[in-house]
Amino acid sequence: MKNLIIMIIKRLALGVLTLFLLSLLIFLSVEALPGDLAQEILGQQATPEAVAAIRRQLGLDLPPHIRYIEWLGGMVQGDFGTSLALKRPIIDLIAPRLQNTLFLTLYTACIAVPLAIILGMMASLFRNSYFDRISNATALSAISMPEFFVGYILIYFLALSGYFPSMANITPSTPLLEKLYACFLPALTLTLVVTAHMMRMTRAAIINILALPYIEMAHLKGIKPSRIIFRHALPNALAPIVNVVALNLAYLITGVVIVEIVFVFPGLGQLMVDGVRFRDVPVVQASSLVFASAYVGLNLLADIISTATNPRLMRQK
Amino acid sequence: MSPKTTNTSSSAPLLTMRNVHIKGLSDETWVDIINGVDLDLNRGEVLGLIGESGAGKSTLGLAAMGFCRDGCKITDGSIEFDGLDLLSQSRQQLRQLRGRRIAYVAQSAAASFNPAHRLIDQFCEAPLKHDVMARSEAETYATSLYERMNLPDPDEFGLRYPHEVSGGQLQRAMTAMALSCRPDLIIFDEPTTALDVTTQIEVLAAIRDIVKQFNTAAIYISHDLAVVAQMADTIKVLLKGDEVEQATTAKMLKSPKEDYTKSLWAVREYARAEQPLVTGQQPVIEITNVTAGYSPRQDILKDVSFAIHKRRTVAVVGESGSGKSTTARVITGLLEPRMGSVSFAGAPLPANYQDRTRDQLRHVQMIYQMADTALNPKLRIRDLIARPAAMYLGLSGRALEDRVRDLLRMIEMEPDQYIDRLPSELSGGQKQRIGIARAIAAEPGFIICDEVTSALDQLVAEGILKLLDRLQSELDLSYMFITHDLATVRAIADEVVVMKDGNVVEQGPKSEMFVPPHHAYTELLLGSVPEMDPKWLDRLLESRGADNIGDAAIARMK
């Protein structure tokens, strides 16, 4: 247990450092964008005085390192700044969107992760059988199609016939069951997109383990193949599986903008795309940092789970 | 415990194999592994299976459980266990036999225990899944077996994970696990090969005690005759899938019939004459008061000193973890010592290999235990040997080609036949010869041989030792021989250095080291090497006491 706590503290420190470096990177890349923000806000006809005034008002006349420190200081305290385009506190824009995105991610994960791991285990159990080949081929076809295409196909088959809504424009006040119903198609689309990767990794990780002497030992003890996979191989294959799951969850949080657009889903991705479009620098910076935190946090979680499930790491002599 | 059903009289053999043929898939073609072997085993009898690697011992042992590894198939013959024809049983029926009535003890317990589960859970799995015992009953039984096998703290022992116990303990725990359903037959597949000699004894004693106690029949597979002699009632010798001969242990040891068996027996008698001691000469390699370790807190070597003279072989002996290989790393400059120094022909060598001159590097060469991993699999023999010759001696073109051919002739491999092969196209012994050629290509004065024969069969190993001996006198070489095998020491060493926990506990000429009185640890080490006498283990246990062997005996010494 002590090992785990030390490891968590170490990884947390490392995560904070990573986030710090990322914040620097985000700030610098936004800084490097061409054009002048004040000019952009006021349009071509603005007088130089008005531009200077708005620059002062936004703090753009200060040197970059001061602006960075102020921005980071605000972020750390939960003050995400104000949207330039919408003139509202960014926290009010991000919070409901983030909630939606997390909801969709969780929803998808609840379908995709068990599905991928069970399919992966069955594929490794019935290796090279028809089941293995068909599930592999299906998963690969699903991953090979562009997300929006998968989305439209699902809309064509499941929404046009009236089973599920094609619009997932939920609000914070939508009741849970209705939310689940409304978001079914986007969740299914994303499931089709991420399952293949996780399933194939599960299959490969387990098949790797199946070549080891302790698996032969289990066979020679007369243990059933299904129990060998579940009880003898899976616990030892968890580390790679957990990592690929974390990677896919992070992808679900950050990379689903196209699916959001297809299903008119009010997620974080759209907010960021709009931010880029309207040169709303504080929004872009804030959502980038949220995405970065999701990546760092999920990878940290994956590391903790792989350590906690490995007795060799947990109980060192 | 549920009563066992026995549907044949106890006088019939427990296991009968007739004309068994097994084929294995190798490079997409089926090759013969076992060509028509017969085998009979009675209840309570122990059969020793002897042979070199590739003889098909393990394959035959697994076939006795109706099990074939991936890429193997039983093509002909019959295997009958207690009246059941194993080859016509369904998978499910076979599963009910395995673990319950026939159990298996693998070579490497460390690899054969699942690292994710506690020992007790792995012990209880078979009894529970076969409905032989309830969990609590199985746990009590485990504790009693752990106690019988002299495992420390039997009540708590099972709560540990495999990585938390020593190799010898793990091997005993695996034997206990094999007994969990009280099987009629246990297959022991080289259960002590991976262990140190002193640890080997405690496992051998435990296995023999248990086999006698429960009247379990066993097939004991090993390449080590002396070990099998302690365990088996009858011995069967296999060679490349054919039976050579079978006889009772006493008869087999005293008067083997076949030439092959005789040659196996004879290997252990190879010993070269001890070179006369050189006095007043500068040693080739001198290690002076070396203290070294990998982490700043821990010293692996503590004040180690010894010298190696010209044309002499110094064997460094000790168990795993005693610091033999660390000494080699200090000499080669891979590990900088914290204190002390290494000198070559009187001149001190820089501690770090990066600070050594090319000539200093040239003079210290190494031959490794695993020729498989020490040779680049993508390079041809020509390039493997040419590289050091080109790098240290500046040879190129015609001269280099001639040199490579000369070197191949020196290691008794026909240049035209082998020069363009890849390492994968050579046998284990031939690969090791290439390793030797690569070392002498640099024209060194000193070679470290790190367990060079321990991965090889006895006959092949003997050939390597003879080759090294010949090269030594032809090329004026000095060797440092790292080994845990005292038979190798007896065969090739002039001087012996015994190491334990990073200290040199005793050193001297071979003629003195093999004659008492010894340091207590040397005594234990020497006494633990099995002898070709079936009564050896009995006598040893009687003289030392059953609880004064292996780890316990070493602990007592401190």
C-alpha cells in the first residue's frame, strides 16, 4: 500500500509538471497566431484609439510573460477568464458543455469497454475461429470508416425509421432517461469507433500471456479454458488493456467534435471549434487546458490501476 | 476427501504406453519427436527419464497426461492410464484427470506459478474445481504439506505471492500443489535444474519423502544422471526420440549396456591435469581489494582479491547472488568499483571501459552463457568473427578473410561449410564455438568464461571444455571460469575461488580445494553435488539431518 501511495504522489507531481508545460505550450501557440485580437473584435473600420483602448482593457498591452502568469494564476484559482465573443465568464460556458461531454464519454465507455474486453477475451479463447475472424473484421471495418459516415449510417437506419432521435441537443435540465435515449446514437457511433482498438489490444495482450508456462500449468491442473482466460490470463494482461482504455476514453473527451456536429450535441469540442472560428482566445486556451487535464488525468488513473492490480509492484520485498 | 475410484486391480500397471509416436511442427514440416517408445509404470514406482535436450523427455512426460504442446501431435500408439485410453478421451474427460489424478511439476516454478495470485489460491484451485475438497479442507491440507516440506511458517506461507518466496521454496510449493488432489501419478519435469546445488538437495529430499509417503507413482525427467539416481527405481535413457535402454537404477549405474549410455556416464570423468603453479611471475589479471555494487547503499562485492596467472584457469564458484558475474563486470570495466583496482600484466586498468585504450580492451574478452543471445542473429558467421579481428587488429580484405578461416579451423568448424551461415543455422554447441572464436579473434591475453557450458548438454559441454583447454595451451591464454557446476571446476580449473555473499571465502589450487579440511561453506557446496550413487542422498540426509540442508544449512552458517 505504501508503494502505491508513493507512486501516486510521484505521478501526481509529474502530472502537474506536464500540465504546466502544456499550459506554456498552449499559451505560446495561441500567441503565435497571426493577426491582432483587438483589431479582430472591432473590425476593419476601427480607429487606432479605439483599438488601443480595447487592447488596454483586455490587457494585451502587457508583456507576454505577465499575461501568461496572470492567465495561469486565474486558471489555477478556477477563474477561466471571459469569453471575448460572448462576453460571458468562460466557466459558465465550459461547465455545462464539459458535463455533457463527460456524460457522453461515460455513456459510451459503459457500452464500449465491457463490450471490447468481453469480445477480446472471447476472440482470444476461440482464436482463429470464425467468431474471432468475424469480430475482428467487423471491428476493423467500423474503425476504418470516418466517424461522420458511421453517424449518418446509423441515422439512416435507426433514426429515419423512428427508433431513436437523430438530434442529441440535450440541456442540463433534461431528465436522465431522456438523456440516455437522446444520446443513444452518438454513443453507439463512438462505441463503433473505439471498440476495435480496445478489443484487439485485449486479444493481443491475452494471447501474449497464453504462451507463458503458468498457463500451461493451469491446463495441466485441469482448469477449463474459459477460466484460464478470465482468471489466469486477464489479471496479468490488465496493464496494457487499462492503458489502451484510458487512451480511448481520452480520445472520447477530446476528439469527438465531428460526432457532436452530426448529432447537434452541445459538447466541449464544438465550443472549442467555435472559439477558434471567432478568435475567442481565452475560450480556446481554457478548453485546451481542460482537454490536456483529461489526458493527463486518465493516464494517471491507468498507471494507478495497473500498479494496484500487480502484486509484484504492490508488494515489493 | 472423496474416495478414489479404481477400476482395475492394483497389480496392473498404472500407466502403459505402447509404440507412441509424436510429431512436432518445425518450419512448417512435421518432424519426429518420439518414434515408438514403450513405457510401463506401476503404482508407487518412480521412473527416471534421462536424455539430452531434444531427446523428447518432456514431450513424452506430457503425453502421459494426454497433453501435447501447441504444434505437437500424437500420431500413433496407445497411452493407457489406469485402464483409460487417454487418446480416445474427450477434452473434458482429460481435464478431469489432469490435476486430479495426474499432476505436473514444471522446471521453473518461478515461471509456472501465476504471478497474480497467492500461493494458497493456486494450491486450492485444482481441489476446488475438481470437487475433491472444500476450500477450508484444502487450506488445512496445504498447511500440512507446507509443513512436511519444511517450508517456513506453514500457516502463513500460502498467503504470499510467488515473487515473495525463494526459488527453492517455490519449487517445493509447486510439488505441494501437485499433491493437492492426491494424484496417482506425478510428472516431475526437471524440477531442480534451475536451482543451486545446495537448494537442489532440499527439493530432492522433499520430493522423495512425499513420493514415498503417499505411494505416488512418478516420472522423473532430468538430464542429470546423479539426480535421477537418487530419485528413480528404474531409469530409461532416451536419444532423439528413441529408447536407448531401460534398467533398474543400480544396474544402470553399474553396468550400462549401450555405448551411448556409457558415453553419458563417462563425461563426468573428464578432467585435465592441473597446470603447475607459476611463482614469482607477474599475474595476468590481479584484482585487489575490490568493493563494488549497483546502488550506493549496497555492496555486492566486499573486499575481493585474487590473481590469475598466465596459462592458468581460475574457477570462480558460488551460488546465484554470490557476486561472480559482478566480479566479471568490474574486470571488464562495465562496473566501476567503489574501492580497489584491477590490473593487467602489472599495469592498472582504468575503472571505466570507456577510459581504456583499444589494446587494453583487446586483452580482456568474454564468452557468454547464452550463445543464442550473445550472437547477433542477423549477422553471418563471417561478419561475427571478422568484426573484432578488424577492429582490434586492423585487418581487412584478404588478410581478414584468411584470419576468419583460420579461426574457424581453430574451433574445429570447417570454414567452407559454416562461414556464410547465420547463427540460427547452428546447433547450441556450434554457437558457443562461434562465441569462442569471436573472443580469440581479438588475440586477448585473458578470457572470462561466464557459465559457458551450463546451457549445453553434457557431451557438447565436454567438447567445449576440451576446446578451451587446447586453445589455452596453443595461445597462452588465461581463463576466469564463472560457474556453479563443480563438475566443470573439477574438469578444467587450476585454481578455485569460492565466493559467498560478495566475499571470497576460500581460494587455492584445485588439488587442495577438493581435499578437506574446507571452509564450512565450501564443504557444504562440495557436499551438495549429487553423486552417481543411489544411496548418496540417504547418506547425506543421515549425516547432516533433514533440517540441515539447503537454505537452512546456509542460514546456520552465519
